[in-house]
Amino acid sequence: MGGASVVVAGIAAPVFVVNPAFIEFQIPYEVPLGASVPVVVTNNGVQSNTVNVTVADYAVGVFQYNRTSTIVDPDIYHANGSLIAPTSPAVPGESVVVIANGIGKLNNPPRTGAAVGPPYPTAADIPVITIGGVPAVTQYAGLLAGLLGIVQINVQLPANLPTGSLPLVIQSPGDSSPPVNLYVAGNLASIPKLSLSASSLAFGNVTVGQTKDLSLLVSNTGSAGLTVSTLQISGTGY
């Protein structure tokens, strides 16, 4: 660790990575939640300035990996332990395993620095998970056995999903995870969906010979390509 250590709220924090750019460490389980706590780094006996950080109950983020040099995929697995990928997508109704970080409010929290074992710590609040905006069933959310701070969430996918790369979002009280894309071989046909930012535009009174501009945003919120071939204007005065 190159002589570096981190203390949070007066508690020694487990340190994983030290290099000239950053230090990666774990917030101790004993740190009070919802509080602003001091963080101090010591390097070869010399203490840094103190920085206060707020510790939230939840700050969930799904781990990700580089499937290629340009494509980042989430650490989400089939029940048999194989990664979900474009060549091995999930299917509606399947139970999958999500590997994440950031559950702080736990039932039976372990001692800091101790490997996780029974009774297994679980999230105090069951997270709400959606796949492509559709609610899924959270079967388990807690710390992964034998590791430090790693979260395992077992999720049963909705029975009806379209085919595609669908956003998975995990919501806990006061927190919503950044979305990650889950590859799904669905049972609903992929269809386009035309969405408008407004159902009508009211120009009011416009003097003859003058113009007035109003904006309308046309979006495709479906799961297949949308082609707009014609536009038609209707209304009194046109």
C-alpha cells in the first residue's frame, strides 16, 4: 500500500488500491449513515487535510466490464454463472444475478474487514428494479458471501419483454442507480412508437404577412426503427 492509510470518522478503512492518482478504499460499516463524516489520508506518517463527506443509506451501482475495447457491459449473470451477453441473452421470466456495490443500510452488517458469512447481511429496504421500464421481482439483495462490500441482487425478469438491449435500473430510498443495458431475447415484437412533445400547437392570432414559430419534438420511444414518411397539418385557418 506504499505507506498509505485512510481513516473515516475515526475508523480505519480497508484499502484496496493505492497509486499516484487515487486511493480506492471501503467505507467502514460502522460509519453512521446519513451523516457528514471526516476522511483523512495518511501517507508515510504525514496526515492530509480533513474532508467531510456525506454517507448515504444507498448509492447502488452495477459493476461493469469491457466486453470489447469500445463496449462496456454490466456484470449480470444467468443462474448457471455464465455472463449475459448478445450471444447469450436473458429471456423473459428468467432469474438473473446482478453484481453491484453501494448498499450501506444492512440487516446484520458485518464487522469492517471481516469476510461476509451467515447470517448474510441483506438490504434493509428491498430495491425496486425495472427492466425497460417494466417492474421486475427482487428475490434477494444482500452482500455476496466471502467478499467485502460486494452486493448480489437476484432478479426475476418480467414475463413480457421485447427483444433488445433494455435499461436496468435499481431504485432504493433516496437513490436510483445509473442504468445499464441488459441483453434480452424477448417475447414481444419490437415495434416503433411515435412520441410527440405536445399534442397540439396554439399559434394564437398572427398578423397577415407575419410568421410565428413553435417547436415540436418528434421522438421514437419504441424498440424498432421508425420511418416518418409524411407530415400533415390540420386546424382552423390552414
